[in-house]
Amino acid sequence: MLLKSLASLFCVAGAALLSQAVQAGAVSDVITVNTYLPGHQMAPGVVSSPTGEKLIAWRDETQNTYYLQRIDTAGVLSPNKMLLPFEQATAIATARSGNFIVVSRSQFSAQPGYLINLYDRNGNLISAPIRYSTNPNAAGGVSIAPNGSFVAVYSEPSPLGYTLFMKRYTATGTQIGYAIPIAQTTNGALLGGGGVAFDDAGNMTVTWMNILLSVPDVWMRRFDASGTPTNTPATVHSNTAGTQTGGSIAMNSSGNFVIGWCDNQPNTNIWNAYVQRYNVLGHPVNDPIRLNATDLPREPSLSVAMMDDGSFVATWNTDSAFGAPPGKAAIKARQFRSDGTPAGNEFYVSPPDGDSGEAANVAMDMAGNFVVGWQSYNAVTGYDAKIRAFKMDTLPPTQILINGQTVQGISGATDSWKYFKITVPAGTKNLSVNMTGSQIGDGDVYFRWGGYPTLSKWEIRPALNGNNEAFTVGTPPAGDFYIAIHGYSAYTSNNLTVRYW
């Protein structure tokens, strides 16, 4: 986030490492989230706040309820599970603050429809549940903007088909204006599914499926922060033959985004997974990218996530009916650089010779930490909710700091960057950053919560001449803070101390 959001998060006083290198790739083994093993634990959904914290929610079929649990930026599960007392939960979203939304579906004939349940980070309801649609089959999704406001997308029947709407709300759940139509059909086609993504300015992109005679296509439309459309509805894919499903979307703070979908060739059982890159204007960038190396015999259940520099990852479930061992489904993923070139080959998230895996979801923060969640099947325990944590292979070298550590002898060339990270616990009163150095050159400190600083994206930047810069942050939120030293001109022998108390 830029400095505009700083006032509500920090009190800044003053002006303005070498311990353990961050490792790219997997940072955890496969973790079973549910502690109650008998029966089926189904349909895990994973989301991330921009600043790092993830949430996973899943359904316990045996106990007929839902649970939600937090995951920190290192992929470690919170010891506390939150019980979600819903008949059916259909979507989750989380904000920078840790507040989160659960969309629930009610099928009671007296009060059918979909409700927004808005919670603070401790699991307390912020407002009474908001019924945004009385259609028991409205479907749709929810997403939270950087300022905490949010939108709900849903479909309603119309005389000749369906209309897809969105409703906008403040961070406390007050509706903003009227429902905004996104798309409408006149041929009886059903509109639903897909997702919503925001950039830092509040501009959004909505994706959905247009389903006619059970043959869907994937569509998208862009809106500005006021909810005004900036383009007409458009198909994501150029191939309109066969079946196109999905519409998973991921966007960075600048407004670049990717949309993923699954393609079934006509009259075959061959499926493939694709992503299309878009620029901030919503225009396609280059051709679609095929993800899977070999054809798949069933729908891949694709999910995508993007870090702030535009690098992205896609996950999908594969089925080895075309390979070995036969009949074993697994979760695969592939990483891409910001220009769309692969950062390596596809890889297994879940072991190919372990429990069967399906229904993968991926969630990533601005700094490239991501978690994949899926449901696995074991003949003894049934279905379980699993996760595995990763870091993008595209991350720059980053040095992890411990509280009070001084890193000495830092040097950098003109226009170079040195990156550091410190994790601050909840309840911290102050966080100080202090760089000292010689009179040679000019190193500038950049500071950002949850993401790598750049020349245009930072929350504190003293911008002083020389190599002596310091500041203190009051009541910082819990999470990861990134400190960068940019070489305004070449500098040598700087020292950096970061401390919280």
C-alpha cells in the first residue's frame, strides 16, 4: 500500500542483516488441517490478506459444520479453530486488518438466499448478517478492497434469462448505492461462479461463467472504484467451442491481473488449464498460457494467485489415468515471472504416490508467500483438508532479521536494492528502524508492511541525504515488515538495526 493508507495504520516518530536467507520453494511439508479425522472434511477454501495472513475454511461433513483457521506467513497454523455455524458456507475473504467475511447460503423456505457474515479478526460479528440476495441459487462471490470496503457478486433470474449483479458495502457493512448490473442474458443462460479482484485504487475485475445448455464460457468485466463499468463484457478465451469453466482471478496492487480457466475440447474427455495475462487497462497481454504439460482426463479445478511484482502461480488437480500410478489424482502447480515466462516446470504440491488430492485452491500475499489447500482422500480416514506452504522462486534475496539485530558492513551500487524482513508479534508498541553509515554515497531506506518496497510503493521513506536515516513506528500491526535499502548512489559500510518492543 502507498503512503495514503499510512495514517490509519501507524504513528510515525522521527525521520528517516545477515542471519538466515529466505528459501524459495516449499517451506513446509503437507499438513493435515483438521484434527478430527473420522468422516469427511471437505471443500477447503484458502484466502490471503495482502500483508500475509491466510485463512482456510472447510466443512466437517460428519459434524455438519464448518471450521476456519488462520495460517501465518511461514505456513504455520494457528492453534485455535473458529466454529462457523452455517447451513452452507460458499465463499470467504479477508482484509489487511484480519477482519474476514464468510458468505453463507440459507435454504430455509421462509428466508432463502445468501448472507454476508462480517467478522473481526477474533471471530466476533461486526454487524448482523447481511442478506444480499433472496435467490437460493444466486451463487457468486465476495472480495475485500484495500480500504476494507467489499463487494458481493450474485445472479438473479430475469424474464428472458439471468442478470449478474454486484452490491458494494463499506467496511462496516453499510450498502453503498444500488445493485450494479454486470451482465445480462436473453437466451436463458445462467450466470454465476467466477470471482472478483481489486487493485490499490479500488478498481475491480469481475469474472463469471455464462452457462447455456450446460456448456459454459468464461467472461470478465472491469469497473472503477465507484462501480462504473470501464468495458463491455468480454470472453476471456478466444476458443468458444467446447466447454470453458472456472474464471479464477488474481490481481496485484497496480492493477495487472491474470485469469485462469479450464478447456474441454469438443466431444472428447481431454481437458487443459490456461491463464491469460492482462495489463492495468484490462487488455490481454500476449497469448494464453497452457499450464499442464500433458492432457488431463477431467476438469482441472484451476486456481491462480499473484504477488505484487506481477509474478504468479497456478494450481490444478491432475489425474494420472493417462500416466502412472493409474487412477491417482494429485495437486500440481507452476510458477511464472511477471512477464509470463515460466519460473520452472510444473511440480507436485501433494505427493503423487500419497493420498488422492483434488479441489485445489491457492492464496498468496504481496510478498510471494503462498499456501495451497485441497481435499485429500484416504481409504481409512476419508477426506481431509490439507495445506502446504511455499515461497515464489522469483523472490529477490531477502535476509531475515531477529529483534534488535544489527547488520554491519552493508554496501550497494547505484540503483541496487538490499532487502530485509522482520516479523512483528501482536501487541507490539513500537518498531524502530535505524541505518547509519559513512559519508560515502547515499543509501535510502524504504519500509513497507507485507510487501517488498519499490520506488513507487512504500509506507515510510525518510529520503534524507547521506546514509543516516531512522524512524519509529507506533503500534504496528502484527505481521511481516520489509525494509529495503536503495542505492541512490553507491554506498559502503552501512549498518542497519531493527528493533521492536
